[in-house]
Amino acid sequence: MYSAPALLSTKDATTGSKLSTVVGIVVVITGLYFGRRVIIPLALAVVLAFLLTPIVEFFEHWRLPRVPSVLSVVVLAFAMLAAVGWGVSNQVVQVMVHLSDYRDNIHAKIQALRKPGNTGLSQATATVNDLSKELTSASQAAGAKQTINKGAKEPIPVQVAAPPRNFNEYLRDVIGPVSGVLETIGIVVIFTLFVLVKREDLRNRVFRLAGTGQLTVMTQAIDEASERLSRYLLFQFVVNASYGLLFGLGLYFIGIRNPLLWGVICFLMRYIPYVGTLVAALFPMAMALAVFPGWKQAGLTLVLFAFLETITANLVEPWLYGAHTGVSSLAILVAAIFWGALWGPIGLILSTPLTMCLILAGKYVPQLSFLEIILGDEPVLSPAEHFYQRLLALDSEEAGESAVRYLKENDLTTLYDSVLIPALSLQEQDRHVQALDDARMNFIFQSTRELMDEVFEVSLDTKNVGEKEASEELTASRPSGLTITCVPSKDEADEISGVMLAQVLRAAGHQAHALELGPVSTMLKELERISGEVICVSALPPFATGQARSLCKQLRQRCPKVKLILGLWAFAGGAEKAQEKMGLNCADAVATSLAQVVSFVDQPNFINRKTSSWKTSQLEQEKAETIAERPA
């Protein structure tokens, strides 16, 4: 046992580790904010490097050296960006130049919206406007009267004419606002060239920084990051570019001016989660309202946006990205707000890739494991834990929905073995440490029983029709079937598990019965009355193990000719370890799942076979099959 000072030191070490992690996170966030002038171009360069690396490797595959390949790809990529940027800037200028031409149409639209009608709401609005005009006129008159009484004179404003500007001042006014953008682009180009040329060297330096003892973990992390991030960025670029292209073409056929501008804006805004595309669609809709006298073009733009967004979000992206990207929906939203507040618009664009990197860091760095739990989209609770937690919260409805949802993808036996029995095992652990009150425990038992009846009928009537027909054929080939009795070992959880086993066996074509929990003498009398061929003792370890061993001994003495199976459900270590713990003479077989019991009783000549353990039976069956397959 640990001494008190040792326990205190361990607790202090854990607290110190958590504190150092928090301090480290604060330091990193502070560094990201104050170092954004350098870190933002570096992050953009890394993203571009992930996008361009496959193209560079394609050129290198055709025996073109590294530096010429990188220069060719980077020059081509930024030349395309410059061409698109030049076209977009020209269209922006055109929009600004012609903005005054749309003044009359915009004014007519506003007047049409503000024109009073005959409805009660419009009349009330007109009345409120008239009253506010009267109040405004009265206040202006009072103010004028007060000014006259004071006799004060208002100072005459004097405007000083600015001297004419020379060429240098004009150039500074034009280039000044974009100088920061040009500077960032230059740094990004340099960083991109460096990352592409020295990518192996940078990777090896990361390995060296992590230490030679972490080569396996770091290799897995970097490989997964490269594969997942490269795939995601490439698919995202293709989807966004195609979306912007189709959106621009649609606007061109609708008749809205400057479709290249709106298509590029849509392409860029789609990198902003959730709201980006909607904001991008508002610009051409506003342009349609400003240019055209009617509402037709604006409505067609809205229909085009809704069609593209529906197809992309529900068909294209799930098909390309898979079932999930590894980032939860809430995490994407929170990450967009966080990185946007930290780095501005560039942070919004980079929020999802950066969040994916954080999830990978949480996956491979133990101190950052909370990041994977908070940001990832993998279930943080197993189906059994979720089912048990909802029952603890007295929410049988959600617990039942989760079980039915699990049953749609799995069979009844898997549902019982993977969800309900592990949940009962968790309940048993809490009960033996007195963490459950009687009311909550009874609610768990009652809800589980009701759910078992529901899912058993569902499994037979809907999803498992084929299994039902197979079980009927099995029963027809074996007219009487096997009469199997399930006996609870110690408490109500064992009884419920026995009912599950009986349901599974009945679905497999056997005549199975589950005894109610009671005194051992009463259960033995009931067994003599049924006179079955197989007895299955149901027990949830570890607390029912001793009682199960004692019950098996009594059953062996009372019914020596009956096959005896002991079910230690969800026993850690499997059937072999369970057999070693219980002993070879305790039962004819020891199983740790319902599926094992069904497989065991379905073996040919099960009743006539003399076996002492599950493992021995399996070995004998494999040996018999091998002999049967040998040529004569």
C-alpha cells in the first residue's frame, strides 16, 4: 500500500501536470496572437504546401529535379491566383463605378416596400410615422425659439483647401492600403518555396525535436496528419472551386453582371463554416435587386444557391469526405469563432485545418488528450455507457432510442452482448459500492425488461426476418429442438441476463425458458418439473462468481445427466480465463457471451458429446472437421 506522503506527492504531481498544461496553452495562445504577422504567412504556406506537394511529386516522378519542380508549380499557382485576382479587382472597380447608376432602381424598391397599403399593420405604421414627424417638427421649433431667445451666433465653419497632390503622394495613397497584403503574399511565397524544397528535412527535424524514443508515435502522427489533412484540403479545394464555378456560370445565365467576382467570393467564403456561403449569396442577390426592376433575378439567384448548397452538403461532401472529417459540428463553429478572433479573416479560412491538427495532437500526446474528446466527432461514450447513463438520468425514452438505433445496424444477440449486459455489469459495480439507491436501481431493471420485450419483437418482425425463417427451418429439421432452461445465479441482474439468453435461444430455434429468481430449492424443483436437456447458469461477474460455482455444484449433483453451461457474461479475459477461474469440473462449458452459448448448443451431437470445457469442445470440433476433410 502507498503511504500518505506518497499519495500526497502523486496527487501534487498530477495537479502540477495539469497546471503546467494550462499554463502552456495560455502561453501558446498568447504567442499565436502576438506573433500572427509571422505565424499567419507560415500557416498559409503550410496549407499551400499540402495542396501543391502532390503536383510537385508528379513532376519529380518524371525525373525533373526538386528545385525546378517546386519553382514551376509555385510560379504556375501564383500566376493563376494573380490572374484571377486581377480579373476580380477589375470587376470590383466596375461595380463601384456603376453603383450610382442603380440609385433610382434601389430607391424605387425601397419605396415599394415602404408604400402603405390597406392592411391594419400598414395603417398603424403610417400613423406612427405621422406622429413621429409631428414630434420632430415640434422639437425643432422649440429648439429654434430657444436659439433666437439666447441670441447666440453660430460659428461659421472654415474649410481649408488642400494643396494639389504630387505623383508620389498619389502612389502612396493607392499602394498604402494594399501594402500589407502584398507583404503577406511575398512572405507566403517564400515560406511555400522553402517548405516544398526542404520538406524531408523539416520532417526529420520534427522527429529529432520529439526525441528518438518517440519515432513510432511521431511517424504515425505525421503520416496520419499528412494523409488526412492533404486529402481534406484537396477535396475542399475541389468542392469549393467547383461550387464557385457553377455559381458564377449560373449567375451569368441569369444575367447578373460580374459573375467572376461573385464566383470567387463564393469560393473563398465557403471556407468559412456554416455562414460563409450564405453571406456570399447575399452579394449577387443585392446586385440583382439593384440592377433589375423586378424580383425575378433575385429569386432565381436564391433558387440557384439553395440547389447548389443542398446537392453539395448532402451528396458531394459526404461522398468525398466520408462519413465524417474527424471534427464535430460544434467544434467547427467554436474553432471558427476562436481563430477568427485570433487571426481575423485568415483565421476563419484556416479554422478547420488547424482544428484537425489539434485533434491529431490530442490523439498522440497524452497531455492533450482532452482536445480529441472536446473537438473530435468520435463517440466519447460507448453504446453501453450511453445506455446506462441515460437510465441513471431516469430517461428511459432516450435509452430505448439508442438501443433501437443500435439494433438497426446489428442483430439482437450483439445488442445484448455489447450494450445491455455491459450496462447491467456497470449497474452491478455501482450497486456493490452503494452508489445507487433502490428507486434508481429498480427503474434500471424495469426499463431494461420493457426494452427487452420491445426489441425482441422488433428483431423478429422486421430486421431479422431472415433469421426467423432460418430458426424455423432449424426447428423443423429438429422437431423437438433442445429444451434449455436459464437459471439466475444470485440477483436480479443475473435473472435479466438469463431472460436475454432465453430470447436469443428461442430466436435460434430452441425451446428456452428463463426461471425467476428465488430460493435454490424452489428453482431446483422447477428444473425437475421442466426436465430439460440443457441448463444455463446466468451470472454477472465478479460478484456472482462464488454463488455461480456453488449453484453449478448443486445442479451437477441434482441433474447429473443434463448438460450444464455456465455463462459468466462479459468476463475479462474471455472464455478460457473464465474456465480456469471456475475449474474444469464446474460445468460442461463456460461462455462469456450469449453468442458463444448459441454457437455451443448448435454444434452437432451436442447432447451426446462428452466435454469438460468450452476450449476442449472447440478443439475436438476442429479436429473432427480436419479428419472429415482428409481424402479417403
